[in-house]
Amino acid sequence: MPKKILAVDDSETMLQLISFALSKEGYSVVTAKDGIDALKMLGKDENFSVIITDINMPNMDGIALIKEIRNLPKCKYTPIIMVTTDSHTDKKAEGKAAGATGWIVKPFQIQQLVAVINKVSPNEHP
């Protein structure tokens, strides 16, 4: 069974890129347009191997989303990768304090994202 990934970003182009590229690598990808949409997806009876989220989004940003995810019992230990254009050290620290597992700065290579997914979720393979 392939790893199921939740990708959260307000950029439709970025969601399409992540979804297309990770699907080609054998992952099952579900997308959400912001933090509120992501929480709706997480409220369904679905389990995700990894969550990928942007930081700067309308309605609910990535940091607030990570905090909410960590309050969900089924997601307490789900790896969360922040994928963002923001490379400031204070934002990384804020994300880590909220419960993020890793950080990738845009633009990135898909193989870099795949490597991080496999590192944070090593027991499953696509």
C-alpha cells in the first residue's frame, strides 16, 4: 500500500506539482488549499503517512495548522514537513516548536522532497 500524503498549500500550481511528482513516485496524494481545508481532511476517517504544508496561507497559516494537527490524537506523531519560501531561522524555530518534523525551502527538487519523506517515514515505501 502506498504512503498517503496530505499536501497543503494555497498555490494551486504548487499542489499540482507536488501531487503529480509524488504520484509518479508511487505515493497517494490528497491536497488541501489551506489549514482549514486540511483540518477537514484530517477530520475524515483517513490516516496520512506524512503531511506537507506551506507556512504562508490565508485563513489558517502553516504554524497554526501544525499546532492544531499536534492536538489530534491520531496525528500526534505524524511527520509534518514544512515547504515554504520563508527561510528565516526564527520561522524554522517557530515551526519546530509547533511540532514540525522537517523544513524544505522553495524552490526544491522533487527528489529532495522524496528523500525527506522517506527519512521521516522510513517504515513504509510507496
